[in-house]
Amino acid sequence: MQTDTIAAIATAMTNAGIGVIRISGEDAFAVIDRIYHSKNHNKKLSQCKSHTIHYGYIYDGEEMIDEVMVLLMRSPNSYTREDTVEIDCHGGVLVMKKILDTVLKNGARPAEPGEFTKRAFLNGRIDLAQAESVMDVISSRNEFARKSSIQQLNGTLTYKIKDLREKIIYETAFIESALDDPEHISLEGYGERILDKVKSMNQELDRMIASYDNGSILREGIDTLIIGKPNAGKSTLMNALLKKERAIVTDIAGTTRDVLEESIQLNGISLNIKDTAGIRDTEDIIEKIGVDKAKSYIEDADLILYVVDASIPLDKNDASIMELIAGKKCIVLLNKSDLETQVTEQEITDRLDAVILSASAREGDGIEELEAAITKLFLSGEILQNEEVYITNIRHKDALIQARESLKLVQESIGSGMPEDFYSIDLMNAYVELGNIIGESVGENLVNEIFQKFCMGK
């Protein structure tokens, strides 16, 4: 356990109404006593009760720096489980820096990035998965990311990991006990009995691992590409989704020459939308550059919105587009439904595995259905209902994969009729890998690397 006292500005380094300077460590109360003067010159803050707020002034020697409110939190009932003091001052950058300098001169040292949360982890208040979710909450870009991070901060992922580890360690202990005392504990038929349990655990791991692809996409935003032939209504669709006139719309085919990029919030998730040039064979050099750029974005897109002008028959350009997007997560919008339709759903499904919707982007018809279809593709039901866990951290995914591989080795050992001590080795490997997620078996270097990514003061 670290015993030195750290301090940092916990709010953004910009002018604001309020600024917060946080102090944590065994000398936190001694530091505040040296620099705080109450309005009525009563007893020192170190003599006051925990979780109380005090009005007064911060002094640097004889110079008054600012009028403040000071919050006291005694160990272990604080974020870090250490004695903690938070100074609420006026939110000017100069004022906050001056108070922090005064705190540092009087016995504290500058906190490293994420050091307050690191101490919360090292002192056992939160585990490593919860610590990582703290930064995820701060950096949330949409409602999904926020809810996912809050769930993990509240221990939803931790509960699942601990539950799996308890099941694994129970079986490991049973094997070891039986090997030590075969006269009283029999392993006869044990392989068959444990096989169903291992399969069940692997199914749970499979679900968690499978959630990563959507989870990471939803956390960062869905990279969405609008493609189609010229004049199919791509820019009109983008404007309808944005609910503003962002893209230029004309009846002239090939109006969009470059890629337009915007981001929107849709049912709690983010869409990073790119409106591209219409894809067709063209001799126009500038338009051809736009077409080539549109094609280049297809491979990296998480979602393709393929806009088809349903008022005219499909042609070779449509065939080329469908060939390019085959295998991608795709929604086909049969646009211009307000006109006589010349394209059937069957013509699309014969060539492409995709969700197909009818719409008129110009009239706004079908936009709600499109939004619902996008949500359904990436989420089942309401966001994170029933404590569903989405894995959004690649470190967690890797550890889950390693744990699953170890449990698969247990299944193989059972199938091959191997001795029970072989099960024990692989079960313990799975146990350790799962422990890496919550920080029960990670090294100091990894811990330091994780917390270096945090912002100052957190």
C-alpha cells in the first residue's frame, strides 16, 4: 500500500464555475491544516468529522489565494480508501494552479495519471475491470457506452467472472482432494459429471466473447457507409438521418463528388456516417476519384446503407455494387417509394443477404423503420437490459479466449480418458486467465500501463 500523499486538479483545465483539487494519502489532513483558514478561526479540519463540508479560505503563507469549500473524507470511506480532501474553489485555471502549487509546497506530490483510481484498486475498493470502466465512463461517446461502463463499474462483469471462477475452483479443489484422499473421495465417473459443467461454462464464455465485436463497435460508434448509384437519394437520406440540410441535393446525377462525414446519436448509439459519391462507370476524372474513394471505404465499414432508386430497374452498376458489399452487414433501402416501383425485394435477395426496407427519403417515410432496423442489427431489445454484459475491452476478450481454450482442453482430456490431474492443470489455467480480468493475477507492469491511459486527477 502506498503511503505518500498525492494531489491533482480533478476538473478540466479550463475556466469554469467550479474547480476541484483532490488530495489523498496519510498526510492529506495535515496538508489542508497548513493552508486552510476558516472564516471563524475555529478548530483545525483534521479535528472535524468525516464527510463534512467547511467554508473558508486557502492561504499560501500570508497571501489569501481563494474562497473555498473543503470536503473531508476519512479512510476507509473514500474513493481511494485513504484520507481524502477535496477543495472546491473558483474554476479559473490560474486559481486552480495556484492552489495546487500551494498544496504541493505543503507536503503532497503531484499525482500520476489515474493514480487515485489506481489506489482505489490497490486498496481493494474496486477490481481492475471496474477501474478500467471508470475511464470508459469519462470517455463515453453515446448512451450505450455510458450504460455499459456504468454496469461494469457496478460490478456486472465482475460478478460473472467471479461466478465462473468459483465453479472452476470448486472442481479443482474436488480433484485435488480426491487425489490426496482416494480412500474417502472417489473420482469414478467424475469425467462424465464434470463434462456438462465445463460445456456450460464454455457456452457462457462464448456469449461474452461474441459480444465483443458489437460491443466495441457500439462503444466507438458504428462506421456507416451510404452507397448507391448517382441520384439514388443517398444525400437526401443523410439529411433525413441528420435532420438537417448537410449534403447538397440536386436532380443532377453525380452531385456528390467527395465523402461527407457526420456523426449522429441514434437510440443511444452513435453512427459515424459517410455519404459517398454515386458508384457508376464514368469518364469524368473528378467523379471517378470520388467513386474509387467510395469503394475503398466499403471494407472497413461496420454497416452499409445501400440506397436503391426503386423507381427504375436495376442495372449493371447495381450488380457491381452488390458484388462489392456481399458479406457485409447491410440494409438495403428501396428508395423513392412515393413513385411507381420498378424493383422488387426478390431481385435484391437473389443477390444479397440484407435487411430490405421501403422508404422515401425525400418525404421522410421509412426513416423510423430504418433507425429501428439499425438498432436491431447491433442490439437485442433495449440497451443492456436484464444485466446483459457487452465486452468492450480487448484485454478482457483476450483473457476470455484463453480461459475458453483451457476449458476446451479439459473437454479433450475427458474425451481421451486422461487422468483427472490433467483436468486440474487446465482448470487452473482458466481460473488464472479469468483472474487477469479483475486484476487478481496481473503484474505491476500491466497495472501501470492501464492507469497511464487515465486523465490527471482521476
